[in-house]
Amino acid sequence: MLQRPQTLLLITAVALLVTSLFLPIWQINTQHLNFTLTAFNSTSTLSGQEPNSRNLVYMGFLVVFAIIGGIYTITKYNNRSLQMKLCSVVNLLIGAHLILFMMMVIPAAQKEVQLEGSISWGFFLPIGAFVLNLIAKLFIRKDDNLIKSVDRIR
């Protein structure tokens, strides 16, 4: 049911995750170095040299699986307990993506170039999706408690 607030929150979270796939997560742009990290790869180019690309498909697949899980969660509106569990799984996937980014990519990029870059929208959008997913789970739990209380009255 699209009119429920949790469904609208889940749709927005999925839209944020889809958008984050196409935006850079981390960028360093100086006159000697260009470094860009996206959900699927990192590319660094030193002046006068060929671009060096590193494949990070595992980070992108975490986001893709979170998108698929979010869409599946939206379709299970009549099974609230399953929907709450799926919200937790999607949040785990988003959290794993963010932790991988923090633990593996930033230290490697800083050690390699000794420069600080800028975090782009591709990093903040999954955080927004994480928060929206948490709020949607709270609304699902609230609906579940309401329906259980109405069943007790009968």
C-alpha cells in the first residue's frame, strides 16, 4: 500500500541508494593527482601517467543487494514481521557498505597520496537511506502493535 508512511520512506531510501550508485563517494583533485572512488571502482591518475583503476565490485554489490532488499520489503506490506526483518537486513547491508568504505578505502587512499580529499554525495546518500530505513522500521513496528492491540479488544 503506497499510502502508508513506511512505504513512502522505503521508496525514498531505495531512490537514495540507486542515486548513490552513480555518484562519486570520494574525490581528490590536485594539479598532479586525480583520484575518484565510486561504488564499483577507484581511479587514480598521476600527471603524465596512465590511469590506475582498482575494481571494488564488492562495495557496489552491497548497495545493489540493499536496493533489491528494499524493493522486496516494499512488496511485503501485508507481512509486518517479515518486513521488519527485511529492514534490518537492508540496514546491515548499507552499514557493511559504509564500514568497508571507512576501513579499507580511505586509509589506503590517504596512505597512497598523503592528501585529504572531499567526501561526495555518494557517501551521504546511503547514510540517509539507512536513517529512512530505521524510521520505516519504527512505523512498521507501530502498525504491528496497533493491529495486535485491536485484536486483543475483539
